[in-house]
Amino acid sequence: MGRRAVIAYLDSLSTVVCAAFLILGSWSDLKTREVSNKLWAVSLPIVAVITVIKAYLSSGLLLLYVISISLSIAASLAILEIGFFGGADAKAMICLGVALPLFPDMFAPILGYFHPFFSFIVLTNSFLISLLSILYVVTMNIAWKLHARQPFFDGFQQEHFLKKLLILLSGYRVELAELKKRIHLIPIEDVEESDGTPLRKMRLFVDAEADRDAVVERLEKYASQGIVSSHVWVTPGLPMLVFIFFGFVASLVVGDILFYTIFTVVRLALGL
């Protein structure tokens, strides 16, 4: 077996391992909203050994491997720090970056790709696919409006129009009892006291893990006083790991959706 064939075989093996840990992680994320660190503790050493062998066999690509893995780790940690990723999402992307630093040659995606750093293609595809959740949120808001026939933002007259628009695209209203029961729902309204007066407010940026219980407790307290409605604004805690898995599959089959779209728009704008 030639060197190129061995590298192709190792790429295939890395792809299978990535698919396996993304499927297992996604299933756990959907069922419990948690992913055991054991999954990454097993996966990372396996893909790291495979990548070291590939780097040895294709020494001319070593610099690209190092750049890709370094960027993947840095981007994952940065997105985690911003709050767009959970810990499991960041670990999955780091494992993916180590497993497949460059786009595997044996795949010929429909749209092609415009740079070789595979994990970044997966990352952008994952975020694009996650935007489909907006359709679900808008549908929930339309259904609530048709059923309740009440103003969306009763009690939030002080909030800016743009903020309300963003809330409509990212959240919907549910009964407070449902919020307590369904742990994947994150409250995006809260109550704070200003000069001793309780004031309802909307929250665009929330830390799902840090303060969910405290906010739910406050909402219950003020609901019992008639200050908060029985229906509160929530946002679904997106199982980002599921979107990463679909982004992974889309990258292999479809290709680089974001850069293809940008390239197409620019080409049309320039009349090329």
C-alpha cells in the first residue's frame, strides 16, 4: 500500500471516529443536556495518534496541520468564552480540529471548498444550520399570538423596538410551570428592583448554566405577587453539538456553504 493510500485510509478512519463521537455526544446532549468528559478523553488520544501518523507520512503539510489545529483550538476556546459554545461543543470542535486538520481528500463535496481548514468549514456550516431554529421560534410565536390574542410585550413598553424584534426571533412565551419542568428552556425575561420597585426586563444574552435557577426563582416570586405574567419569555437552549454533527455531514457532502455563497454573491455583483 502506497503512502497516499495509507493517508487516505487514515483520513477515512478519522472521519469514522469523528462521526462516532459526534453522534454519541449529540444523543447525550439531546437526552440530558450533558456530555460526559469520558467521550473526549477516549476520542482525543485516538484521533491525535492518527493525525501524528498522517503528519509524519505527509511532512510537507506539517505546517498547515499545526496552523489548522492551533486555530481550531483558539477559535473553540474564544467562542466558549463569548458564550456561544458550551463546554462539550468546544471539546467536540477541538477533537474535530485535531482529527481532520485539512479537508479529507477522498470526499468531493458538491459546492467544493475555498480553504483547506476542515474544522472551520464545519464551524460555519454548523452556525448556518443552527439559524433554522429561527423558523421554529417564529412558528411558536405565531401560534401563541393566534391562541392568546394578547400583546407580545405587555409590561415591556420600556424596551427598545429592535430588542423586541430580536426577542421575537430568538424566544417565545410558555407557562411558568413549563419553564420549571423543561430544563432546556432558558428564561430571557427577569425582574430587577430599581429604587425598591420591581421592573420586568428582557435579556438578550444569558448564561444558561450560571443563573437559570436563580432567574426562575425570581420569576416565581414575582408571579405570585402578580407582577410577572403566568406566561414568560424563554429561549430554547440549542443543542449545538447536534448542529455541529449536521455541519460535519454537510461539510463532507455539500461543502463550504458560507464561502460558496459569498463567492457567488460577489461574482454576481461584479457581473462575472
